[in-house]
Amino acid sequence: MAFESLANRLQATFDRLRGKGKVTEDDVNEMMREVRLALLEADVNFKVVKEFIAKVKERAIGQEVLKSLTPGQQVIKVVNDELTQLMGGEQSKIALASKAPTVVMMVGLQGAGKTTTTGKLAKYLQKQNRRPLLVACDIYRPAAIKQLQVLGEQLKVPVFSLGDQVSPVEIANQAIEQAKAEHNDYVLIDTAGRLHIDEKLMDELKDIRATVNPHEILLVVDAMTGQDAVNVAESFNQQLELSGVVLTKLDGDTRGGAALSVKAVTGKPIKFAGMGEKMDALEPFHPERMASRILGMGDVLTLIEKAQANVDQDKAKELERKMRKAEFTFEDFLEQMAQVRKLGPLDDLLGMLPGMNKVKGMKDLKVDEKALNRVEAIVKSMTKEEKQNPELLKTTSRKRRIAHGSGTSIQEVNRFIKQFEEMRKMMKQFTKMTDQAKKKKGKG
Ligand code: GDP
């Protein structure tokens, strides 16, 4: 999960402060020492850390905070505000040209995730009812054109390519002409990457920029490379004048140093974050939500947005009805699992719930996706009748068949059926409880 270690450390520091009725200047100083260490350990740029701590201290020791009724809470609020500012304050959206098409140049080093991100961005724009055109300008890496074409096919987004014998400048130019003719409102140019920054690459990118006059130059960097990502961003920015950064692989970056330093070091905002390999694993970057995730306050807004965009609302209503009547079957179970999984890896979802770290044992909970796959296999190995009628699963012969079909054991099948029954019972009790609560409220 992103920012895991930093989040754990900061939250432990703040827990000690939260309940305090009185907070002294010494308390703040001591806490800031720990915050400083936590940030350095998260691989945040040391200059950025220094300035951050100075700002927080100045505000926290200010009279209105320490003398307030809830000094602990106030100090945490100051840290939250400053973290948000550090990452850019407001969300920085992708440009939209007043006259279509909006031209976006995607740049970055090899392996950072540039081509994948170009595809993800096309999908993101598609969901906003835009009509992107992908342009294959990486003519050097042998498989790059093919990779983009495959993504385009998968997403049903057109891909413009002239093979690898025409210059990237020419390809980009012709692509924009085609976009105008075909009424594509975004042109996403996938440029060449290198293993290291070199002059030849920069010259080529500058040539493309000079010819197409892009509205956005987005640099794709790998968050897992920490301060290297920040250095790469600084060099690209000096040469090309970026408009924004996309941080990829934030799903695997437990430290978060790049995410916290890029804006402060380069002055350029993070516009999107890559959260996985799949095409829908791209999130617009919201500094205030990210800060609140780091401080364990959750990010319910993103969760709700994900649910609204991905979960079939009619199906959700039908499931709720069934739960109330305890008609919930194995088939419904599969359905619900599929819906939840559309939202992303379960670890990440749990991290978005406020106070999740406070629930005993939750902090160390690793959702075992493999175990979930096995459960899914068990249900899929049931016959249609069995899926609809859990009562049928009493006989050993049926269980043996299911275990065999799913590559599991009878014990595992038994365990799952038992859990499922428990779950049904719980749902019944839960709906009874909420109904009673509603009735009481109605009377009172
Ligand atoms: P390019 O050389 O910069 O075009 O890199 P690619 O787009 O080919 O990506 C390199 C690798 O990183 C691929 O295996 C991608 O699946 C993976 N990748 C890209 N973005 C993400 C991300 O946000 N999260 C994770 N976990 N993997 C990613």
C-alpha cells in the first residue's frame, strides 16, 4: 500500500498527542523531531523536509493553536494542511484546449510506465466522453509501437502510427492533422524513452515540442525509485518545461518520498497517480485526499467516486434486497465479489477507510488475494442449482466434486461453506438491527 510506513509512523506519533488537553512547546518540538525522521525515512528530499518542519513548527507553536481547546487536534490539522500544500494544494487537472484537439506529450525514461500510462490516460478521457487519439512516436524500442496498438485495440481507441522509418516529428504532425479531420479532441503522443537522460533524446523531444506546441507535457516517473524520480523530474523540467508529472507504481511505493517531494523540488504538480498495471488503475492526484490517507483519516471521497463509477447500481440494490431477506446465494456472493474487485486491490480499499489503522489487527492485515481466488474457484465449481441453493451442499459427494473441480480440498470447501453460513446469519442479524434502529428513530 502507498505510504504505508510513513503513515504508520506519523499516526503513532499523533496518537500520543490526540488526547492531550494541554500541549506545550516542548511537546511540539519533540513531535517535530519524530515527523522529521519519519519523512527522511520515507525518502523525502532533505531540503523539503527542513522547510516543511519549519513551517509546521511556526504555525503549531503560534498562540491560537496551543491555547485552543483541542491543541492536539489543531497540531494534526496544521500537519495535514502543510502536507496538502507540499503536494500542490489544489488538484491540478489535465489541460483542455479551447480549440480541439488538446495535444499531450507523454515523456519519460524507459520502464517508468509511459506507454501503459498513455493507455490509461486514454481510458480515463474516454470515461469523460472524450475521443482520444493515441500516437506511436517511440520508433526505437522494438515493441513499443505494437504495445500501443494492442492497448488501443483493447480500449477501442484509434492509434496513429507510420511505422519506424518516419521521423517522430513527422508522425506527430500528421497525427494532429488526422485528429482534426476525425474530430478527436485529445492527441496523446507516446514519445521515445531511454535508460538514462541523454542529449539526443532531449533534442528529439524538443523538436517534437517545437513543432506540435503541446498543451501538456506530462513526465511519467516511477514512484518506487524515490529521489531518483525527483532528480529525473528536475532534469526533464529544466530541458523541456513540463506541465505536470504522472507518478506510476504508487501502489507498490510504501515510502512515498517522490510523491511528497516532486512538487516542492520542481514546482510542477502531480496530475495523476498510477495504482496498478490494469488500464483503469489511474487516479487523478488529489493532494488533500492523499494527505488525509497518510494521516489515517481515510479517503472516503475517492472510495465513493470509485464505487459510483464502477459498481452497477441496480445490482447493488438487488443484492441489498436479498441480504435483507436472507436469500443471499453463492451466485450473489460471486457477483458481489466481482463488484468489489472492480474497485481495485483490497489492501488499497481498506487504506481509504478512516480509522482503519485503529481497528485492532487491521494495520497488519494483508488481504490474501490468493485465498480469495481459491474461494472464487470453489463457487465456480458448483452447479447452477448448488449456487442458488446452499442447502444442497450437505453431501460429501457434492463437496468432493467441488473440491476436485476447484483444485482445493474437501476441508477447504467445508470451511468456506461454514463461513458462508455464518455470513448469512450475520447479515440477517445486521438487517434486523438496522431495521429496529430505524423504527426507534421513527417513533422518537
Ligand atoms: P515504458 O517503457 O515507460 O513505456 O514502460 P511500460 O509502460 O512498458 O511499463 C513498464 C512496466 O511497469 C510494465 O510492466 C507495466 O505494467 C508496469 N506499470 C506501469 N504503471 C504501473 C503502475 O502504476 N503500477 C504498477 N504496479 N505497475 C505499473
